[in-house]
Amino acid sequence: MNRYETTFDRLKRAGEAAFIPFAVAGDPDLDMSEAIFRAYVDGGADILEIGYPFSDPIADGPVNQRAAMRAVGSGLDHRSFFDLVSRLRAYTDIPFGVLLYTNTVLHLGYEEFCRKAARAGIDSILAADMPPEESGEFSAAMKKYGIGRVFIVSELTPEERMNYICDNIDAFVYVVSRLGTTGTGESLDSNVKNTLRRLKKATARPLAVGFGLSTPGHVKTVCREGADGAIVGSALVSVIEANCDGNKQNISRILREMVEKFKVATRSKAD
């Protein structure tokens, strides 16, 4: 079993969903970025979603866009990114998913990027701007190096395309809880429950909901509606932004405590 299979199987037996926190690698700088991901792990994260910063992150809202700009400004490049992931892999054995944009991979080439990713300990990749129908070469490289494919499904995805996507993922299905970009919100889209219901008819793969989840209550809701995982990004990245000029210990403590609360909410499946 790979790390995703082991993790989701363990959580299913425990009656829990996975909590998956997101941050951008290199935000606000390399040292603090490593401390942030370690704080996520220490707080009980089941899976890490690691953003590779890009100059034009079209799927991201303002909070994550600014995080990407900070990371780019800190000097993150391919070498420092993979070194960061390697250090995190030495710290924990939970799965690592990477969210990136296609130009980042093309800079090295599909083969070389996937080789380096596998060696660093990355378990899955989601290219936010690459439709699955156009991912043949990239998918082949990922499969060669044992890296799971992740694609996005929304409430607007028609049945035929939903089935196609589910047939071409290896790690989990990324289910967007709302249309548009990433960000925080007061309430969840009521259509996510129906989207999860449709997906469960199409696949037995895990379903992880992201986009717009910003409170433990949101996480509890999507878990009770059938999600196997909950992805929280902007709510955490906002805290990083507000405290990035502070000391490493303080921001690590704040984020660890937040992750602990989000993780408790994933246990609602066992209630």
C-alpha cells in the first residue's frame, strides 16, 4: 500500500476523515516555511498539501496569491523546494501532495520534475491549470515514478467527464466546495453534498473537499456529508500572513493549535 492508501484506510477504520492543511512552500521564507509544515504535522495533520509558488496562480484567491509572491520573493527555486520537501519527509511519513501550475513542471520537463519529486518524497501532484484530457505526457511520467494523480471535480462537472476524471486519478479526487478561486467564506455551498453523492456512485477513491473551508464547523459539515478528507488553506495562510514578521515559535504554536481544532472536527464521522 502507498502512503495515501495506508492513511485513508487507517482513518476509515477509525471513523475519521483526513485533515489536509495547505501552505505555500517558501512562505514567508524557507526556515519559517519548514517550521510551519512541521507545526501542521505536530498538530495532527493527516496529509500535507504543499503549494509550489507561481507568478500567476489563477486558481487561487488573494490570500494564497500573496503567499506565492512572498515565497517567490524569498528566493524559492526548484533546488530549495525539493530540499525543503526532503527535510519534511525525514520528519514525517504522512502523504505529501503538491499543488502547482504546469509551467513550473515544464521548466524542468515532466520526466526530470517527477524524478526529483519522487526522490524528495512527494506522493501526489495536482496541476491546477492542466485538464486531465491534456495530461497524457505528465501522467505517464507521474506513473513511472509512482506519483499519484489528482484532478478537480466541481458541481458543474458532467457525469461523463466525472467518470473520466475518476478513472484517471490515483490518490484522491479534489472536490471544490464552491465555484471560483480559493479563499475563506462564512458559509459552504449547499451543492457540495450532491457533488459528493454523485462522486460516490462513480468511484471508490477518497474524496477530499477544498476551496472555502475556513472553520472547524465547515470541516465537520463536509465530513458528515461524506467527504473522506477536508482541505483548509486560506484560513491558515491568513494567519501566516498576519504573523510573518513575528517569531517562528509563536507562529508555529498558533498554527499547531489551529490544526488541532480542525483535526478534531474530522472525527465527526465517528459521532
